[in-house]
Amino acid sequence: QVQLVESGGGLVQAGGSLRLSCVAPGSNFSFKAWAWYRQAPGKQRELVARISRAIVDYTAYADSVKGRFTISRENAKNTVYLQMNSLRPGDTAVYYCNTYPPADYWGQGTQVTVSS
């Protein structure tokens, strides 16, 4: 079972920024597409952003974060990032990384709380 370790969350005021990291050692990282998901209290988990395994690194975003969030990957470090700018209270959630489409196992996630 692949280990997924998310970090970088925290409490930030609206308009602020955070950078999330996810390390996935031993996952054949370079050969997979990766994504960030989030789950707010009382809501289903949703896809936030994804990045392909191709050299071109195709990316796609949920409409709610387009223009504010940027997903990237660093294959040498088995790490995927999510740069989050112009944060809003509606972005408050636990953020998870996983493959795209997601595997059955999930990490512990990292909490992002945006205050108004």
C-alpha cells in the first residue's frame, strides 16, 4: 500500500496563501497522474486539481479554484504540490492528494481553514 503524506495546511485569513505538499514514496510516482481533493464538513469529497503523468504536465482545475490554485509535481522527490492563492472561507476543508483517478487508500489529509 502506497503511503500518502500531506502537509502544509493551516489557518489563514481570506486573501492569503498556502502551499500544500504531498509525498508519495514508493508509488511509481512518475508514471501516474496525481490530484488534490478536498472534503468540507458535511460535504462529499471533491476533485480540486489534477496533473497528468505526461512530460507536458497537463493540468485541470475545478471551476471554483481556477485562476487561484496551481498544481505542480516534482518527480525526483515523489512530491505533488498545490499552491493556493486568494483563499476564501469556502476553501476551508481537509485536503488530500491521491492518484487520478483515486486509489482506494487515502492519507490523513491536511486541514485548511480560511477565516473571513
